Amino acid sequence: SNGAIVASISRQPPYGLDWPRDGAFFNIALELSNQSALAEQRAELYDSWQLKDPTPNEFLLGFEPPLDPDLGEVDTYPAGIWENNYYADGLVGGLIRFEIDNIGFALFMMVSHAGWAQDPTAYLERRWSSIALAAELLTRWKDSDNNLHFPAQEDDQFSYTQTLHGAITTYGSLMLAARAGELIGQTEQAVRWGE
């Protein structure tokens, strides 16, 4: 009823949750099957699930936060992330808290709906604070030694790594977010994300 969709009807417990990474693909399927209203409802749901403020680690929920490229060691997860997966009521279901490809896919999903929205500009303006929060995080989460993303969790792995899983989704989602910024006149952010 709120737009959450389980990753699979498998009896394996983790798949009975909404995974933003899978949800990006579900939304494209919804758009292509003329269910754009449900896709927009899911974008609104993901907006509500995004961490809006830095969040401390919880003892039973996850691991130590990653090293922050700007701040060094921290005891919080940065604003702008989506958790690994969620129950329909928004309760976090997994232990992987900062999965960079998950952030990229959720950002892609939120922006891409504009291609099907009746008023793309109005839609992007409604979701802009969440889009910008995620895009700014991905932009600053950069390894100055090689210009790739700074190490983060990727593809359901607990360790903090730097592979194509994070690089491709970071690049793709930032390119799409930059195009959205251009569309609604957020030129400064669009240029920064595009670079």
C-alpha cells in the first residue's frame, strides 16, 4: 500500500524486503508497464527512507562506518545514504549500511522517473533535496589518489572496497543527476556533479 516491493517472493528471509538496488530496476519495469503512479509513489517512499542527517552506528546494526575522505575517522554514517534493505514500514532490515552502489541505484531511480513524469520539472523540484543530498555525497566520496570513489561497501560485501560495482553506479547516477540539475536550473550543482 505504501509502494514497497519485495526483492523476491523467495522464502529466504532477506529477499522479503525492499532493496533500493533492486528497486531501481523494478521502477523501470513499472514505468515501461504504464504504472508510473506507483513508480512515483516508490520515489516518495525512498525519499522518506534516505538518511537526512549523519547517523551513529548502532551496535546490533552494521559495522564501523567507513573512513570519510573529508573528515577521516568518524563514528557516523554520512547523510544521503540508503540502507541495504527495508521492511515496508521503513525498518532497516540489513547490516550493510553504506553500500555505494545501492546509493547510486537509488539516486538513479529517483532521477529517472522524471523521464515518465507528466511534469518532469515539478517532479524533480519535489525530490530535489533528496537527489542533491545523495549526489553531493557521491561527489565528495572521491579518492584523490585515483579519482575513483573512496572505499565503501559494495555488492553485499561487508568490507570497504573500490571496484566497478561502485564506480559504475556512482558515475552513471551522477551523470543523470547532472542532467536533471541542468533541466531545473541547478547549474552549479550540475556542473560539479558532471565533473
